[in-house]
Amino acid sequence: MITHLFASLPVLLFFGLGYVLKRIGFFSRETIEDIKKFILNFSVPALLFRAFLSLSIQRSYLIMLLVMYVMAGSMVLLGKLVAKIANIRTPYFPLLMSGFEMSMFGYALFISLYGIENLGYIAFLGIGQTLFTFSFLISMLLVLREGKQAPMAAVKRFFTSPIILAIGAGVLAGQVAPPFDSTPTLAMVDSFLQMLGSVTVPLITMTIGYDILIEKKGLGLSFMTILTRKGLLLIFALLINHYIIDGLLHMDSMYRYSMMIIALTPPSFIHSILARRGDAENIGYINRTLSLDCIISVFATMIVAAVYV
């Protein structure tokens, strides 16, 4: 437990730093948004490109893409069932059951616990839920906001995403390109990408700390949302680890740890970005839930990493 606490301590300190910088007005909101754009368009793609460059993926492992996709979709359906039983009226409750903020949260926590050299494991498992996010989740959020969604827009979003492009380029380069240390030029490129990716964790965790916003009003529903989501996802993760990752595919143990981190990761921040304009009640609910989930996820991840072997 102590080992994982110290491994996660820099993440907690950067959370705190971001929060303090907000309180003293060090960064403007515009600056934080620009930092997020840099993270999503440059530093995270650099991380993922290098992670997939050397990751060895067996063909049999590709079934995990379908498994993760189905899990993400099932969470929305289960969310609708829980909302009906508990008489929860907000349409965002079932959508907050799905979507995983890997780029701006999960990867940073994983790296702090298991090292950047193992990032490819969790990035591979994350592809399936990313497919679900681009193909269905974003479309459902846009339907709530605008009442309609063009089918081709989802396809365009997917194929123009820097995250998807970086993963595809990394896989392709790993198969056809010479090793990046084989020539001075390639070594220079690799060094540049490594430095570019190295700023990801501190920048991500600082911006999350800056965005933390928790109000007393509506905390009960936010807590219920988080506990329902984490409880269901932990059940999914344990079943997938036992029956598929260990039992069927006999995958490396790092995939099991990756599955647990994904299960504990907060919902995608895209929920907040695409919330219905002018809907103050639901926007407050979403932002409060995301902020609270970020805090809970850090400590839950530390505990699970310490006891789950």
C-alpha cells in the first residue's frame, strides 16, 4: 500500500498545485483550455505512438476490442435500468455510466503506478471503448443537445481524431519501420517524441486540479452515479479478467491491472463539453459528478493497485 501511495503522490501533488493555481488566479480559463488542446493534440498522441510502436499484439487479443465495446454499451443499458428503478429523471445518468477519460486521466494514473513502459497495455484495451465513444456516445450526447446527429459526422470524428491517428501510426510504424534507434535521425525523432510525451502527466493532473468544482447541492445524485458506475464496472472488470484475459486468452498480467484502472477511471469529460446549452441543472450535475469522481478515482485506484495482484 505504501509503495502505491508514494507512486501516486506526485499525481496528488499536481492536483493540489492545479487547485492552488486556480485559487490565486495564476492561469486564466483560456490558458487552461489551450493547455488541454496541446495535451490532446500533441503530448498524448506522442505517448500513444511510442507505446504502440513496440507493443506486440497477438491476433487472438483482438477479441478484447469487441469485449470492451460491448462493456461500454452495456453500461448505458444498465444505467437506463437503474434510472428507471430509482426514478432518476436526468437523461445524462445512463450516459455517465459509460465513456472513460483515458487521455486526460486514466493514462496519467496508470503511468504513475505501472510506468510509462507499460502504457501500451492499457492503451490497447482502451481502443474498444474509444470506438464506442466515437460511434455512439458522442452521437447520443449530441442528440440530447441538438436533437439530431448526422451519421457521417461520427465517422469523420473517428478518423480525424489525433488519438486514433497516433495509435494507427504507431502500430503501422512498429510493423514496417526500422527500429527508432537504428539511425541518428530516427533516434532524434524518438527523443523528441519522448520529451513531448513526458509533459503529459504533469499537465493533465494540473489541469484536472484546476477544474475541480464540488458544490453541496445535488451531491447525493452525484455520489449515487459514481458508486453505481464503479460497482458495475468493477464487476465487469473482475469477470473479464477471470474468464477472458486469464482464462481464455492467457494474457500478460499487466492487462488485468489495466482493466482495473479502466474500470475506476471517471467518465469522459466529453459529457461536460457536449452538455445541452443553457441546461444549468444538468451541466451542474455532470461537472459536479466528474469532479467528485476524479478525486474518488485517485484513492480507489491506489487501494485496488495495492490489493489486486
